Amino acid sequence: MQGNDVMKIIKASLGKELCIDLVKHPVHIKMENNAILMEGVVERIAHKKRALLITMSIPGISGVIDRLRVRPAKEMGDKEIKNHIHDAFAEEPTLNNIPIEVEVNNGIVDIEGTVSSLSHKRLAGVLAWWVPGSTDVINSLEVVPPEEDSDDEITDAVMLALEKDKLVNHSSIKVTTQNYVVTLTGIAHSEPEKNAAEDDAWYIWGVNEVVNRLKVVR
């Protein structure tokens, strides 16, 4: 398959499956040695993650170079983003005594350091994503000693994120995980709440897919 054909397929899939307006929110796509480079700004982390999954499913693609960013809820400078993340870590009892290094470059956050569990790593990542100016989060935290991951670990992390998210009524949402695919069932009271719950699941490090079966009941 020729490069131009591949890019046409990807763009058509993004428009159809994600309902992304590629005129209003252009995603730049080009081939580099059978890998696809994707660059641009999308509205939600769900769009970013699904765009990558769609592209990786195209036959003949050896990999995807991810330079997609999520549109920030609020424009912030790097120093302001960094300060907000440090404040979020300081206010979280399970993280406030852990030295986590935070670097921010054009809204892209990189967190580094050592934590004692996967749950700490995942919570730190979520808190970094929740800062309104963050456009991407690279979670480089190392778990020492290494801890075996599982679907139950993912479920617990998603549930914790939903509990902490003031935009979500976690008591009406059920979370299940199978092979790192998270499924959300239950009730949301608005479309923004439904989207927020899905995004919270995507923020969790290690999640491969999110199936959002929440029903909106106003």
C-alpha cells in the first residue's frame, strides 16, 4: 500500500470513527520508514488515544510516532503548570513525601522519580493530567521494587480517579477491566460527565482501551 493511500485511510478513519473535524482540528500525518508520525492538537485524551489505536491497526504500519497533544482547558505557562503539579502532589497524602521530579516543556509534562507501587505511579499521572494547562503527560516514574501489574490494579486506579474527580458522580459508575481494557457501565447525569469519566480512565497509565457504556440520565 502506498504512503498516500495509507494516509487517506487514516484520515478517513479519524473523521468517521472519532468524528474529528480535520479542517477545524488538523492532524498532520506523514510516513517515516513504514512508521506514521502523527502531530496536532485534539480536544480530548480519548481522541488522542483512539487516533493512535486506529493508526496502529492499519496493515503495513510498523509503528506510530506520537506527537498528538490535548487542547489545554486553560492556557498556562510551563512554570505555572509545574507549580500546579507540585501543589497537587503536596496536597495528596500518599504522594506528598515522595520526591517526584517534574519537567514541563511547551505544556508537555514529564514526571520522573521512584515510587513504591503502581497505584502511586498511576495517581501521580492522573494528577498531572488534571492540571488545566497540561497537553501531554509522560509518566517516567519507576516502581521499586518492581510490582506485578493486573486488571485489578487498573480497576482500582480508575475507581480512585473517579472518586477524586469532582466532575464525576463515582457512586453511579461501575468499572471492570479485562486484558487492560476498561469498561465503564452505569449512569452519568450529563454528556460532559460521561466524557470526564472516560477521560479519567484513559489517564491511567497502562490502559489499552476504554469502552464507555455509561447512559446519560438527566
